Amino acid sequence: MDSLKDAETIIEALLFASGDPVPLEKIAEIIGHDKKTTKVILSNLQYKYQNTSRGIMLREINNAYQLCTKPELDEYVQRLGTVRKKQGLTPQAYETLAIVAYNQPVTRAYIEQIRGVNCDGVLMKLMERNLIQEVGRDDAPGKPKLYATTEEFLRVFGFSSLNDLPPLAMNEIPEVYDNIPLD
């Protein structure tokens, strides 16, 4: 490879052809640069997409990268007729998803303790949407399933990683924590 400009061109081709997020390590391997240099090239590409009048953006998702259409252009993209229709989540689904996101991995019983209602249907819907997934079993009696968010969750909500979740205000902490001393 002759230059960093060539590396950008190759990365664009890789991400366009893939359609799915491509791990940083794989991109670095393909373009023949170390991860640190590759990350700088990707950061420069992200900056270029953000600061030009283009219909696409470069998004980082869990140390992988994907080309996506800019959200503000969704209405035009939907006119193609081939795009999946987005269906909004119910308030119950958002509440359950927030519990999983901020406390993962969690059991159904834990979620129900916080919400105070059965959440089987909501969990199934979130799994169908690929926003959460089963990630194992807890060591508690009965070995309940553990749930966590997915890369699709990060992509849909525009987070690069779980570290991007906004902090919870103290008045937003569920009652289940009321008896825990906060030092």
C-alpha cells in the first residue's frame, strides 16, 4: 500500500462490501498497518464523513466499524421500499432494555423485581429485535438465563460501546437499591 489515502480507499471498500461491522483487528490485518495506525485512519475517515455533505457516516460499534446511512435521511431511504420498517418499542420494552443495559448480565427475575411485573413477553420481543441476547446461566438455584445487550443495540441507539450509556441520576435508581448504603 502506497499511502494513508490508499488505506482509506481500501477501508471504504471493505466496509461497503461487508455491510456489517468489521473488527478493527481485521481491518488492520487487511490494510497492513498496526491497530493504532488503523484506528487513526478510521478516526480521520469518521471526521471526514461528519464534516462533509454526504449521506453516509462511519460508525464505531464495540471496536468494529460500519458504514451507515445518516439517521436524518431515513425517510428518503425508506422510500426505496426495501428497507425494514422500524417499529417503535413500547415504554415497557424501553424500561426493560434500560434495566438490561445498565445492569447486564441480568436474570429475568432481577428485571421483574425492579419492574414489579412479568416480563417474558417483553424479553422475547427484545430478543426478536436482536437488542438483547442470552449470554449464559447464573449460578443461582435453577440456573436462570442471563441477558445482555447486543451489538445491534449499540448500533440502533448510536453507541460505540456500553461506556457511552449516559450516567443514571441518583433519582433514577430503582427502589431495589434504596437499602444499599451509598458512601
